[in-house]
Amino acid sequence: MATQPGSAPSGNPGLPANQAYAMAAACLVVGLAIGYFFLGGRKNPAMAHIPTATNTAPATAPGTHPQLTLDQMKQMADVQASTLIEKSKADPKNVAVLVQIASIYQSTHQFKEAAGYFESALKIDPKNVSARTELASCLYYSGDTDGALSQLTQALKYEPANENCLFNLGMIKYRGKNDPKGAIAAWQQLLKAHPDLDRKVTVEKMIAEAQGSLTEKK
């Protein structure tokens, strides 16, 4: 629900309504600098880390946006998404709109809200591998590692060679489940399916790292 003009979320100093709207508008144009890389449908997703329980968002680079709390980021997301939410109510089976809403909440660290909208989109279009991969990202960052793996496994049933799914499957098995064998298998499958992968060197380094961790365990 969008924040009403002149008010801030309860229990939170928030942003003045005019400032929230101004910053939300700016973020729509240039994107929010949130200081980390998502898993999911990004071209070059980086190693994932489950966020710690904190109410402060990662610091941003000088000259970009000021540091915001998660509550303030939620307020901004609500403002940005409000029009799309109303559009979705009028057209509840519009998958593209649901994904847009989910992406707004995802980009501002509101992973549970984002997951809900991705799930709604997948109820209508269960074979939407991109949305399912993003849902897995949100679940992972919410701390639901098993749920994230389940979503990636389901996505791979539709697209067995999907680059992002295989990359993320390996990453979550390695970082989230401490399963280097499973990670190596996923990444090797990725390289087999995509021999000209643009991030091949990175994947090979991660495979070597995972193999090294197996040696250490012996």
C-alpha cells in the first residue's frame, strides 16, 4: 500500500512525503544504488551472501543516494509500485505488471514482498523461468535456501540449460548449503551447455575453489 502524502510509516522516522516521492522518481530513472548484486536474471550475478538481520541498507557510494534504512526503502518502493498495484487490481492476470511490481520491491531489499508478487505471476505463468529465477533469489536473500533451490530445480525442468539457473544453483548449493559437490556438478553442467560462456573464467575459478574445499575436508 502506498504511503499517504504527508505521512510516514508508523514506528519509523521515514522520509517526508515530498522527499520520498522525489527520490522514488529519481530511482525510476537512474535505479537505486543498493550496494550488492542479485542472483537471478542479471547478466553477471556475483557470489551471493544471505543478508544479516539489520534495519540499515548497505552504504552507497559518495555522490549517489544517501544511506537509507530498509523501512525508508520500503516506503520508496511503496510509492514507486502504487500505480502498478492499482493497475494489477484492475487486471489481475497481467503477468508483466506483477513482475514489474516484484522487481521494484526486489531492488529495494523488500524480498518477502517481491517474492509474493513473483509467486502471483507464476501462478498465472508457471513456465516463466525468468520470474522463477528471480523468486529463487528473493527466497535465498530472505533466508529460505531450500525454497530457493526448489524454485531453481523447477525452472530447470522447463529450461535444463538455462544459464542463470545453473549458475545460481551452484552458487546457492556452495554458499547456502555448504555442498561443494553439488555446486561443482551444476557449474560443470553450465559449462557443458554453454562452452562459450562469457563468464567462463569466473565459473572455472569457482569450480577450482569448490574442489579445493573438498580437499580440505578430507
